[in-house]
Amino acid sequence: MMATIEILKKELRDALRDRRTLMTALISSLLGVPLMLLVFSAILSQVETQEEKRIVIAVGMEHAPQLENFILRQGYQIQAAPADYEAKSRNKELTQPVLLIPADFESKLLSAEPVRLELAYDTSNRQAEFGLRPLRRLLDAFVQESMVMNLTMRGISPDLLQTIDIRERHLQKPEERKTTLTEMLPMMVLMAIVVGCMYAAIDTTAGERERGSLEPLMMNPVSGWQLAVGKWGAVALVGMGVVVLTIFSFFPTQWLIKNETLRAAFQFNLKDAFGFLFILLPLAASIAALQIAIALDCKSYKEAQVRNQIVTMFIPFVSLAPILFPGREPAWFQWVPVLAQNQMMNQVLKGEALNFPAAGAALIVCSGITLTALLYIAQKMRKVVMA
């Protein structure tokens, strides 16, 4: 037992001394999620700014006096589009879509003939695209008003066309929070764990082998199991440290978010933090064991890094699995590592109670992965060094 603890201390010191491991762990845990939330906040602010502008940029507004009157009555301002609006939209100088009105708009409208309005914008101009929805909403309201006026002038009640009233009834629980804006957050947390553990796992195996420091360690009277547990314990502690730092970085990030919509959607408290810890700490331990097992057979640092990057790529692919199962998620999700944690984190972010049977299943799976990987590491440790 004492030998295992000494190995753990030695490996932990080496991990903390390695600048690459330390910087990767700190950056992935402290900056990843906060930066993502701040980007979401900036995007939402741009969308809301476009909706608050209340400006319509148009070409040919003189051909549509009725439309012009309606727009002004809604509290909007009308500006003539520049002659080179296409070029300005492409180079992002024009940050709103342009309404194109044909010369025969008014005459066709009065004679109840179909008439087309066009909304011009460059699809690569994100700000202009954000302004598309409020402009379409405004034009839909004009179409509705025009239809009502035409029917009224012909002595027909508009109510005859609206005999069925369709409304949405949301069945959302009162305590449930909307997380559409933050549904990518669990994947970012999972990526932080994998990246944070990776360099520590590589350094303690392929790194030591490349430096020639693994052989002297083997000369001590320690078993393969003691070596495996000691090295795994150090990497697992690094991974768990990344988990703790990542989760508690949510709190200062909440204070920095200025967008009210995102702030209302993302409400993270201590209860949620402990729920995340319960979900993620066993996963961090199993990922550490897997990464050590993968890097153990590698003869160089670079080879181990390439192999472990395959594990890193596994997370985004698994996180997309729910797309293939729209509606109720299958019960077997709770037995798939990463997918189960992703599912449970989304439940916590929605404000739902943690599903303890699902958490128990995930704990069993993670424990099984950890134990299997440790048995493999213990058996292979001395064989790899002697090879």
C-alpha cells in the first residue's frame, strides 16, 4: 500500500511539474465552458439588437405607399438601400436584409393579384441573417392586415376564414428550465475532461518510456498492480481536478453573462454543481485508466498522442447519437459511457431531479471500465518495458 502511495505521489509531482499537462488542464477547465457561454451571449445579443433596431432598408418603397404606411405605423423607420447594397452585404458593411419591392406592387395589390416581395442578403452575412426574422414577421402582419381589409371592403367578415383557433399548449414543468441555448455545454465539459487527462496519461507512460525513466522505476520491488494503481491514481486526480475546476468555473461565468435571455436559460447553482460532480467524477477516473492503457504500448510521445486523439474524437460522435432517436431516448442510453453522462447533465441543466438509477448504471459501467483497464495495465506494465 505504501509503495502504491509513493508511486502516486511521484507521478502526481511529475504531472504538476510538466507545463504542457498543467497548462492543458487549466485552459481546458477554466476557459473552455466560459468562452462558449460568452460566445452564446454575444450571438444572442446580436440577434436581439437586430430585433430592436426597428429599421427597414428597402429598394422601391415609393411603389408601395400602403406598405410604407403600415411599416411606419408599427414604429419602424424606412431607409433607402444603397445602390451597391449587394456588394456591401457581401463584405459585411450592410448588416440587415434589403426589402426589394417591384414597380407594379401597388397596382397588383389593389387588384388582388399575386405579388412577390424579395428579401436580399448574403448568406455568409450572419448579422443580416439575424435581421431576417423580424422583417418577415413585419411583412406577415402586413399581409394579414391587407387580407382583412380586402374582405371587409367586399362585405365579407374575416371571422369566416378563422373558424378554428389553434394555440400551443406547453407541457413544460414549472421548475424546468429551457436549455436550448446551452445544450452543447455537456459536450464541452466532456471534452475538457478528455483533453485534461490526456497529456498526464501520455507523460506517465510513453513519455517516461521515451525519456528512459520508466526502467529505473521497475527496478524497485513493486508489483505491476501497484504501478498501475499509482499511475492511474495520479492521472485520475488530474482528471477529477479538471472536472471540479470546469464545474465551478460556471459560477463566475454566470456573473459575466450580460445577455438576459441566456442568463435566464442558464441558471447553475450548488445543487446542480454537486449533481455534475456525481455524474462526472467516475467518468474522469475511467477515462484516465483508458488513456493510460492506450498510451502504454506506444514507444513515443507522438504515437501515444495520436492514439489518444481517437478517444477525443469519440466524444462528439457519441454526443450526436440522440439525433438518431428523436422523441423518447432509448433505455440503453444509460449504459453507454459519455452518452449517459451527456443525457444526465442535460437533465440537470433543465432543472430536473437527477435520475439516480441511471446514475447508478453509469457508475457501474465506469467502474467496470476502470477495473478492466487497470488489470490490463498491471499485466502489460513490465512486459512493455522489457520489450
